[in-house]
Amino acid sequence: MIKVEEAEAIIQAQARNYGVEVVPLEQALGRVLAIDLKADRDLPPFNRVAMDGIAIKYEAFKQGTRTFHINATQAAGDKPVEIYTLDACNEIMTGAALPTTVDTVIRYEDLEIKNGTATILTDEIKRGQNIHQQGKDKQAGDVVAPANKLIDAALIGVAASVGATELRVKTLPKVVVISTGDELVAIQDSPLPYQIRKSNTYTIQAALQKYKIEAELLHIPDDRQSIKQQLQKCLQKYDVIILSGGISMGKFDYVPEVLEDLEVKKLFHKVQQRPGKPFWFGKHANGVLVFALPGNPASTFMCLHRYFMPWLQKSIGLPEAKVYAALSIDFVFEAPLQYFLQVSLSINPKGQLIATPLAGNGSGDFANLVEANAFLELPAEKSNFKQGEVYRVWPFKPLV
Ligand SMILES: Nc1nc2c(c(=O)[nH]1)N[C@H]1C(S)=C(S)[C@@H](COP(=O)(O)OP(=O)(O)OC[C@H]3O[C@@H](n4cnc5c(N)ncnc54)[C@H](O)[C@@H]3O)O[C@H]1N2
Ligand code: MOO
Ligand SMILES: [Mg+2]
């Protein structure tokens, strides 16, 4: 049985670039930018007025002029109206392009406007004030968002401002999520007393939507022939197969042997961890990867977040994010397995990330995952974990 770190290294070594594709800007949220996005013009593209008021030449103020004749009123979006005398000003609005013949903006709060004139009521005026200088944020040609960034709302806005109607993004792998098990019924059905509803495939499908993967779902009964036929088809059609269930020691756990029959090379089976010990991972000669996750819902969930998600992040170019948290209380786990403790993360007033274990029913408590927001990874080498000790943590929900 291999260690968690070895399993992780084997999986991460299989990270693969699935290429690049173009999507409309409106569909790019959650995808990963594949190229450096550059400014098509300076940002801001002109000397942008930053306060509603008047624009003057500072020289006039310096020479003592306080009352200015209003030459024109310039709204945002108007072509700049030049001013050719020192005693004139333009009323000018936030967002307007500053005329080249003036250099200073005074806000309405510091003015009295009457009879076609504006009088400055303060002596606190600085040359160039209230102007957002052309190119101050970015120059034309500068990178406004680098490749390998997750596209969020802020990036969408920057892309729109540089005229990107489409974005080049990383192509996502084609994924199928398969449940196995004769005890499973469809969610709309009423299970018999000895049956349960399928849930793992829905969990996995939902988790993958974070990165916009639209996984297809499939169910296969615990029948060797059906498993073989269905998996054979999937090996031709998808880049990644995620299975749940059918991989442990049971008489009807056919998945590992069928995968090997189909020439999916086993890269490991069983990891020194709880939950999720029976995890199986392999690769077909055609490059298709198979993540066969243990069927217990909490194990499926943990393995998905601890192994599949980091593999996906690496494959689409996202940097690895390592997060650590301190245990809020002492905790004991005796078995020589890496323990993935369900915790609730919070930030204390000192700004430290604190992991509070959730009582629940241990690692297999699936319903508890609604309350938990992370797994704290407790090393297999230790049994007694003390309050304040810091361990790696795997958040699976936003903190706030
Ligand atoms: N003799 C041994 N038995 C078991 C061992 C072991 O080491 N020796 N390991 C246990 C561990 S740990 C786990 S985890 C499970 C893994 O079992 P499988 O991957 O073979 O999964 P199944 O047997 O098919 O199902 C296990 C459990 O999960 C439920 N399940 C499965 N699929 C779904 C689904 N899509 N939605 C909801 N629930 C699902 C299933 O009904 C079972 O209750 O093996 C232990 N046994
Ligand atoms: O993966 Mo298993 O029962 O440790 O849940
Ligand atoms: Mg089983």
C-alpha cells in the first residue's frame, strides 16, 4: 500500500495539457486563460477627469485668477472642447477626456457657479489634480492578465475593456462519471428498504462544474460483462473516467480486474489513508486516465478533492495552492493511516486559519460534509495531534 504523497506524485505526473480553444467572453467565467491578454490602448486611454467640476490651466490660478468664464460644458463621451484664454474654464464631468489646453480639475464642492462664471473658493489647488493620467494603469501592449489565470469577474471586466469579445482558454478534458452498484436507484425513485439512491455521481458532476467541466453520467450494474462493455466504450470516448464503487474486496467488486482486462494499466491500488483506502488509479495506452474512487460517499468526496482536483488544476495550468491550518483542539487517531479529518475552517482575530473538527460520525459521515468546509490532513506517522499544531488543509468550499 502506498502513501498519500506517493499516490499524489503518481497522479500529478499524469497531468496533461488538453490544448487551447476560443470561447465567447460571456462563457469564459471559470475557465483558464491560455494566453497573455494585452491592452489594445493605454489604460486609461486618455487623461480622464476624475471629479465633476471645472477644468482650468493651473498657470491662471497661479497668477491669481479665481473667477473663470465658462467656455463650454463637457460631458463624458464628448469630444474635448479646447480653451484658448487663461480666464476661461470648461465645466467638465467625471469620465470626460481632458482637453489638451487645460491641466487641472476643481470639483464643484470648491466652486461657486453663477452668471456663466465659476469662482474657486479654496487656495488648496495642485497642478494636475483630479486627473487620472493616460496610461497610468497600463500602457498599450502591456499584459493586463497573464496566461494561466482563472477567469473571474474582475478578469472578465478587464478583458471587456481591451475589446476581447472572445478569449483563448485551456481546453477541458472530456469526463464521464460512472456509478456502479446494484443497490443504487435513481434519485426520483423510492428505494426499497435495502436500496439507496445514487448520490456520488451527482456530487462529482457538481464539483467539476467549478471549472466548467460538464461531465456525463453513467450507471453500470455490478455485472462483469456490462462493466466491460461500458468501460470499453468509455475508453474510446472520454479523456478521463471517474468511477465510484466496486473496487474493494467484495465478491461483486469487479472494477479493478475489468480495467486490467481492458489494458488500463494499474498505477496504484490502495492508499494508506482514511477514508478512501481502496482508491485505484490507472492509465490506458491511449492516454485515458481512470480514477476509480471508493464507493463510500465520504471517500469519493475526499479522493475527488485530494487527488482529482489538483490533477485537473495542474492539467489546465493553475498553480498549486497550499493551505495550512491550526487544530482548535487535541485530536487522536490511532490507525497508521493518513487521516482526513472533516473540519470547519475559520479565521481567528489574529488572522490565523483555525480548523475545528466536526463531531459527526468520523471520516465516513457523508451528511456531515454539508457542515464541513475542508479536510485537515493528519499524517499517518502520528496518533496524537495537539491543539495549535499546523497541518495541510484541503478546503472544498469558500471560507466566507
Ligand atoms: N473486506 C474489506 N472490505 C472493505 C474494505 C477492505 O479493506 N476490506 N474497505 C472498505 C472501504 S475503506 C471502502 S471505502 C469500501 C469501498 O468499497 P467499493 O469501492 O468497493 O464500493 P462499493 O462496495 O460499491 O460501495 C461501498 C459503499 O458505498 C455506497 N455507494 C457506492 N456507490 C454509490 C453512489 N454512487 N452513491 C451513493 N452511495 C454509493 C454503497 O452503497 C456502499 O455502501 O469498501 C469497504 N469494504
Ligand atoms: O474509504 Mo473507506 O470506509 O475508509 O470510507
Ligand atoms: Mg465494495
